[in-house]
Amino acid sequence: MDTYAFKLRFITVLVGMAIALIFAFVVAGVLVYLYGITVTSSLIYMLLIIMLFIDMAQWLLSPYLVGLTFKLKKAGESEYPELFDIVREACNYNNIHKIPEIYVALNGSPNAFAYGSPLTGKRIAFTKSILNTLNHDELLAVTGHEIGHIRHHDMELLMAIGLIPTLIFYMAYGTLFSSFGSRKSGNFLLIAVLLFALSFVFNIMILGVNRIRESYADVNSAKTVPGGAYNLQRSLAKLTKNTQNYGRNKKRSINDMLMFSDNNFKTDFFDDIDDTIEKLKAMKAPRSLFSDHPHPAKRIQNLEKYKNNF
């Protein structure tokens, strides 16, 4: 049994259950306090329906928004024959018979990400710069990582939990405005402050879930693609090194979170990639609650467990 992969799945389930339970208790408690027990059930049902509607609309339309945001262009096989071969190869290793649609972003730092919805089907996007940075085997390992996101339904998972802190944030606003002119204004204000704080905590928890899913996608590549662990290590080292010069907005979206690498890590590098990998394997990876990706050193160290997989 792959104990590391099992641990990642188990932690994801525990954190997901914790998020759902805390959210349910918070909603019920606040509504009981504000509106009374008699109307709380109908308000909860209404809130859940609104949440589901917004979540579904965002999920269905997100591929179009992603395409506009990153200026993605659908790739033609005649223009990118090697890229199509790589994606097809990664799908074969993962027993996926229909390859995702392939898109390319002409601008942006070296990166790749998976996305899609029932309206569009599954898609994988690559920036032109990542195609120029990585060799065939490294791109195959990165594609195996993105296929892992598709296999594990990570987009759906993040959509399901990503709306929760937003709803709590708006509940806080509603509670804040309810305090004006009320005899319980002090209590309402305290509840609003606590809800704002809870929204922040939920965002931290969701970032933690995303870090786990990134590690799990790394495992997918390492276990399904020949040489996946070694070539994913090389890809991480190369991309982290090559994105030092790219600026990046600190604001995160769900689509940003599913990217292969985070451009905000700053690390000193050697000219030789293998020397850089050895340095990252030896260093103590810093932890950050505010990062949506594990530190590259941590990912490279975890991948070391799978070097003998093939």
C-alpha cells in the first residue's frame, strides 16, 4: 500500500468534513441567534439553494472566464504535434481514452493547469514559455500531474468548498448592517467580527486543501508516468528558477491554485539543475499557511519516495 498517497487522501477527507461541519454549525447558530428557531430551517434551505446555484454557475462558466483571463488559444495538432503526443501519452498511462482539449497561452510565466466543466469538457492549458523551457520527458511528467487533477476531480472539490468563506463573509456583512439601530447592536457587531475572522480561517483551510491536492497530483505523475518522479523534480527546479523574474499578483483564484507551480517562492539556484535539485532535497522546506502550493523543496523531497517506481 502507498502509505503517503493514502495519508493525502485521508487528510483531504478529514479537512473537508471539518469545513462542512463548522460551516453548518456556524450558519445554524447565527441564524438562530438573529432570526429565531422558528424560521431558521427555511433560511438555511434558502441559503444552501443560493450557494448551490452560485457554485454551479461559477463552475459551468469558469472555463470561459479562464480562457479570457489567460488569453488561451485552442491548440491545433498540426501546430503543436509534439504537445498532442505528450498529452496522449500521459492519458494512455492513466487509462484515459479521450484526451482533454489542449490550449496554449502565448504569454505568461512557465506553467500549466487543468480546468473544465460539463459545458466544455476537460481541458489542459500550457503557457508557450513552459513548452520552451521543458524537454519532452519533463513536459510528460507535468502533464501527468495535470491529469492527476482531472482524475481526482480537484476542480470540483475546490469549487465545492471555495464558496464557503465567501458566504460567511457576506453573512458577516449582513450581520454588521443588522446591528444598526438594534438594541443588540453590540452582540451583532461581535458576531460580525467573529464571522469575518472565520471567513479568513476558512480561506487558510482551503489553501491547505489545495497544497494536499498538489502533492497528490505529484504522486499521480510519479506513479503513472515512466521516470515521472525524477522528471517532475527537474520540472519543479527549472520552473521555480525560471519564474523568479516574473511578477505575480498575490490575489488567488481557484484556477490559479490549480497551476503546476507557484511563482512566488524565492530560492537561490545553481546553474546546473541537478545541483539545484540536490540543494532543494537537503534544505528544510519552509511552511506557509498562505501558500496554495507546497514549497518546491517539499515537493521534490516527497517525490524522492517514488524515484524507484519505474
